[in-house]
Amino acid sequence: MFLLPNQQLERCDRVMQQRVKPHIHTTLAACTLRSFHNPGEPVPSSEFLAKVRNGQVPFEPFRVPGVWGTTWGTTWFEVNGHIDMAAVKGRKVELMVDLGWLDHRGPGFQSEGLVYRADGTAIKSANPRNHWIPLVYADGSSTVELDEHGDFTVYIEAAANPFVEGPTPFSPTELGEEATGTCDFPYTLSRMDVTIFNEDVFAYYMDLETVSSLIRELKGDDPRYWQLAKALQRSLNIYDERDLETVPAARAALAGVLAEPAASSAIKHIAIGHAHIDSAWLWPVRETRRKVARTVSNVLALMDEDPDFTYAMSSAQQYAWLEEEHPDLFARMKRRIEEGRFIPVGGMWVESDNMIPSGESLVRQITFGRRYFKEHLGVAPRGIWLPDSFGYTGSWPQIARRAGFDWFLTQKISWNDTTKFPHHSFMWEGIDGTRILTHFPPSDTYCSWMSMHELMYSQRNFLDKDLSRNAILLYGFGDGGGGPTREMTARVRRDHDLAGAPKIEFGTPDQLFDRVRKDIVDDAQGETPVFKGELYLELHRATLTAQQDMKRGCRQEESMLRVTEYLCAAARIKNPDYVYPREELDRIWKTLLLNQFHDILPGSAIAWVHRQARTEYARDIARLNEIALEAGRAIAAVEPDDATITDAVIAPYSRQACETWVVRPASSRAEAGTASMAPGAGTPDRGPSRSGRRYP
């Protein structure tokens, strides 16, 4: 048959969208809904659903389609549906949800919903690229409680988060302040249906996507290009949407070209699911707590249906939120961690800014993070994971290696507006000469769609192909969460070992870095790439100066914490009755570490985020002053002969070494260099010790 590849590609696009995709889910019945709207701050799900069980929530009837939500408010939907178990025997049954999403923007930047059982346990979330909720599996087991008639009830916590971006992602917005109680950005819920998931039709859709996308990446003089186009033509000729019995034959027409192996020289990628949930950015911290639960629920549902899928998640703070607010998801996640499929990475409290915090703060990011990972998750991550921060201080290699880390990952430097960084795999040498193995994903993204174009770009863009044939590919919707989808994992399976494409497989970060180390260090024969000094990001330079209250508050609190901890330690040593306030200082440290997140401290978040951070800085600095005063009084109680200074300051840093850690009146603060206020009513002036050192 006469063959025009471009004609077949256009035909394929039409068939996929108009004749295949509509048949992936077969609608069985629409659900009936009731709703309850909360225009203010969200109520914990456990508390709300307890009220539901006690009949204390005045739900109102809701018709589909229907408008819902006020800016930053929450609407709870009670969803009642029916499943004829005899009719769906051996099939997957799923709830298909559409809360009224914008097609042009993905998950995390608009409304989202998490589906619960009546007992308060979470099932899965729904977002603009992930509409399905599992109800019944092919083996007959179910995720919901069905009565003898096949009826069920679930509850959806729908967050009416507004799309705050204007003409550009950095345009001013009037929607970033707080919950308004008004319908500034309405959503229209358009679907809530019980459906059958037709796995064979979905598989055919993904086969067509794989073949057509690979054709588009190949040159017209490549024999593989024509072989794929012919197979595509034959498959489309076989498929008839009016007779889904044609799907197996249509798939068989593509099976041969999809089975041909990749070239032995192809770059080998390890694919790792990821979501990179910003702890705050175009949403407040309180919404991030819910985003974590939604994303983890999606990941766990995907792991239930795909036994090879792996996922990496950083930030101890986010695990702590999940443990506190969703113990059911946390327990399920821990089982996957034990299997090695859900992978805690990074070992830090949050993915912090790396240019503005002090070295002590970076160390505390690690100590608080590693402690949580060890005590609560039973793991010790081997690498630093910072894909999205705005530059990296030259002290990181030393800090990371001394903390016990083996490797470092980022991709942000690929965003440079002037200088293209010369390597993707290299040894990064810090300012003291310490080196750490470093890898940048050559796909230049931490939230790939796992598309063929991105995979091919990764191979073409990889700058160290002369020494290494191993690279990482991070896939999944990120920034605002969401994570990987079943379409993405299906692409990994089809692209695994495919002629004309790079290789890719499911795996872990440690597996990738072990391979990279062998390539560029062990087997490099003295040609190991080395980059020395700071990893400076040639973009977003205003993050070093914007929202100066963030910078000022951070530095003042860092200094105050340093002084207060020393005073408390001295008080504990001197006065046996003094109790070191460990829990309170830990709380203050954790709040500071959270506010050093790479969209809070740099000043790149919405106004709500910065207003909250300013309040927390003021609150905690005031409390640190009180704690320091209490410590000073404890010391004075056991050493009454020491002189006291009212309204004292202590300078932990000074241009003159002899002036550091000297207690002096606040009036002399300007002479003390960078001083931290430690109120001195009852703070003893210790002066020089016998060793010649000065201490509080």
C-alpha cells in the first residue's frame, strides 16, 4: 500500500484522540453527589469525616455539571455510586473524576481532590492528568465498602486552589493573599462516573503513542523510520472503534517493531518517579501539607498496579506532615520503603536555598533530616537531592562528604541564561578541595512527562558520552505535586529496549550513581571530569535580594539560635537545676529550616507565604530572647558574684577574633560586628576564661 509517513502520523493523532481514547473507560453509571463548602481554612480530614459519621455535616444536593468552590476554600463531596459486581467480573472498575480543570496547565497549579473512605482512610487523589480512582480490581477485591446491592459511598476533599499565574508565571496576582470566601476562580465539576477500565484499549493507545512519537524523532532516510510508519499504517487499517475485538490484531501489527532491541551503544537511563513538591510557592504551606498526601496516595495506587515502579521523595518535613496527618498513608508508604520501591532521598529537612543560609543551617538541614529518616523511616540516604534550588555554595562538597553522603544531584544549572555547563557527570570539588560525585539529569528537567522526545533529547544532550553511557531520568508532575501517572510508567515499559531509542529501566538513584562512579572515576583512566567551586546559577538572580525581610529574619534568627544554644548549654553545665529546652529549640530550628526552603527564603513565593514567614520569624526570635534570658538567670543564680549587664548583646562573629563571644551592652552593638541580641538582665559578663577563650 502507498505510504506517506506524515499522513499516517496525522491520521494516528486523530484516531488516538477521537477513536481510541474515548474507549479506554466505559461508563457504567453516573454517581449522585452532595456537597459541603468551607470557605476558610481547611479542617483536618479525620476531624471532618468523624463529624460526617456522627451526622453533623449539613450536606446539600449537588448537580453535575455544577459550579463549586471559593478562592483557597475547600468543598467536600459525598459521592454515592453503584457497581453491578456480576456484570464487571474480571474487570477493573474505576471512578472517573473531573473537577473542572484547565487543560493548558497540569497538576499542582489548580484544583485538586483526595478521595476518602467513610472511616477516614485515603484511597487516591484526582488531578488534571490523573482522573481515575480504583474501586474494584480484576480479582474482585475492592478499595471501597460495598453493601449487598453493590452500593458505595466515598468522600472527596476538593481544594479550590486558584490558578494564580497571569500572562506569565511571574506576573503580579491578586489571588495570593488568603482565602477570600468569594468565587474569584470558579470550577465546574463535570464528571463523576463509575467506569470499566479497558486495559487492552489503553495498551493499544500507548503502543500507538510510542510508535508515532519515535517516528517523529527519527530522520526520513533512516530505514527504521519507514519500518515504523508501515507498521503504523497496517495497525490503523485494522482497528475499528465499532468493534473492539479488532484491538488484539491492531496491537499485533505493531508488536514486531516494538520488540526490536536498541543499539548496544545507546545511553542507559534509570527512570525514577518523582514529584518535587515545593514546600511553598504559588500556594501556602498549609496547602503543601495536603499536596503531600495527595501525591503519596497517587504513588501508592500506582505501585499497587505496577510491581516495578520506583519513586523517590525528599524532605523529612514532608514525611513528618504525612505521619502526623495521614497515618494510614504513612503506614502503606513504609511498607513500600521496606521493599525498596518508595525511596527517601536527600537526607535534609527541606530542599533549602543554598546560597543565603549559614553553613550551620545547612548542617542542621542535614542533622534534623537524617535523624528523622533514621528514626522514622529506617533509612540513611546516600546523596544530596536538590534539583531546583537557585545555585549551590562551594562549601557543599565538604559539608556533604563530612555528613556521610556519597553523591549530589541537581539539574538547575541547566537553566543558565549565558554559560552552558560543561558536564552532566563529574566530580564537584569544593573550596577546601573535597570532592563529591555529581550528576545532572541530561533531560534538563526533574519533572519529565517520560515522552519519547525527552528521552531522545537526554541522549543527544548528554555531555559525557565519551566516558559514560548512564544517566538518570526523573519523571512525574512536579512543583505542585501530582507525581507519575500510569501513562508514564507504560512509556518506560515500551521504551525499555527499543530500536532507534535510548535504553531505559526502572531503578533507584543509588544504582545510577554506582554506575556513574564506575564510568567516570573507576574506569576513567585519569580523565575524570572535575569542576571546582560554586555552582552559580545564571538566572533568577533577584532571589538573592527579593523580599529582604526573609533574608533579615533568617540571619537574625540564625545568630540568635547560635547565642541561645550556647547560653543554654552553659546554663545546663553550671546549674544542675536548669533543664535544657531541647524540644522548644528543636521546634524553632525546624520552623527556621522550613522557612529556608528555596521558594520562601529567596522571596519567590506568593504574598501569603512571606507574610506567614515574617510572623514566624518575629515570634521565634522573641521567644529565643526569652530563652536566652532564662538561661542567663540560671547561670547568675549559681554565680552571684558575676556582674550583670541589662539589655546585653553577644557577638558570635566579629572582624576581630578577640571580640567574639564577648557580652556587652546593646549600646556598643555597632562595634561588635554582626551581633545577636541576648537580653542581659541577669546575663553574667564572664569575660575571658582561664584558657584565654571568651564565652557566654
